[in-house]
Amino acid sequence: MKPYGGSLPSTTPWAARIAYKTRQSLGLAQYGIGEGFGRDCAELVAMARDFRTLHANLERRDLAWRYGIGPEILDPVRRTAEIGNWLQEAAKISSS
């Protein structure tokens, strides 16, 4: 049976995976709402969509401004500089 054609028993592997992912997503949504990241699931979905759009198009200053995301996050070099510096120091310590 194909996942897009007709009804399928709930025991099919793809159905189980979809059910798991749905439960996982709902759990994350409830966590996000509980932490105050959004008032409901729709707000969290819109926020995730905005983040994906911003990731694909770093020139979207409107989205960066909306979420308070500055150049230290938008610029890949600046975003990874701190972890790079930490790794360099960790390598120096472990080699001594």
C-alpha cells in the first residue's frame, strides 16, 4: 500500500513514524508555549517559518529586526568565531 492512497493500518512503518513525529512536534510546541515563545501552536509555526525564510535569505532585515537577530548571528563568520576560538584554545590545552 502507498502512503498517499487509501486507508492504511496504523501499524505500517511510515504511519508509526508520522505518529511519532507528530507527538514529538506537539511536545515541542507545548514546551514552547509553556516557555512563552508563543501563545499557541500557530504562532510557533509562523516563527519557525520566519526563521527558515531568514536562514534562506539573510537579507530579510524585516525578519531579523522582528526577532532581534543581529549581525553576530546572521554573519556565518561571526556566528562561528566564538566556537572556533574555543576549539583552538581547547586544542592548545589538550596538546600541552
